[in-house]
Amino acid sequence: MTRNTEEPYEIGRGKPPPHTRFKPGQSGNPRGRPRGSVDFGRALLAAASETVVITENGRKLRLSKLDIAARQVANKAASGDHRATELLYKHAGTALAVEPVATSSADRAELSFGTEDDEQVLQIFVERLRKEGSS
């Protein structure tokens, strides 16, 4: 390769020879992204929204893969998996922040879950979720 001695240029990173540089108005990717190509996020959303048939307690159910994954996280959290519990707290907190939670004494009577100890545990859980949702 011969170098044009009329126009000396500095050699180095990001300084290609003038004859190989893009001309003004010339694109480095002239064809661009092909139409109809799908990015990873859309492909993942499409795959997660596919419905499949599962058998649960002897009954066949048609559920999306996302619903099945949510059930699996809830089941693992209930069995004591700490990572699943953190994930459940994080996302349940955002869901509770959107839906109104019963706060009046009449509404709380409808939400009774057994003993007063159970109600106290539930109240602590709801307060914790609200705190995490606001931060």
C-alpha cells in the first residue's frame, strides 16, 4: 500500500488513512436494520406470553408461561427459598402499591385470617411491602 506523500496524516487509533474514511453523507451501515427483525425484548415477551397446557391437581389448565413462572416463584417462596421470597416481595409490593389496600376497621373484618397473631403478621407484611414499594 502506497502512502500519499502530498497529505501527511497522523497515524494512530481512530485516525484511518484519508482514502479509507467515510465520505461526507456516506453511512457505515447503508442497508440498515432489516424490516421485520425482532429485538430480544420483544422475542422474550412473545415467548413468555405463549399458552401451554399443564395438569395441576388432576385438572388441565391453559396458562401462559409467564403465569406458570409466577406460580413457581410463589411456590418456591412458600417452601422457604430466600431468593424467590425476595423476588416475590419486590414484585408483590409494586402490585399492592397499585391496588388499594383495605384500611378501615370494617374492611379489615372482611380480611380476617384466623387469630389476632395472624392479623398482626399480615399487617407487618403489608407495611413492609409498602415501605419497599415507596423506595
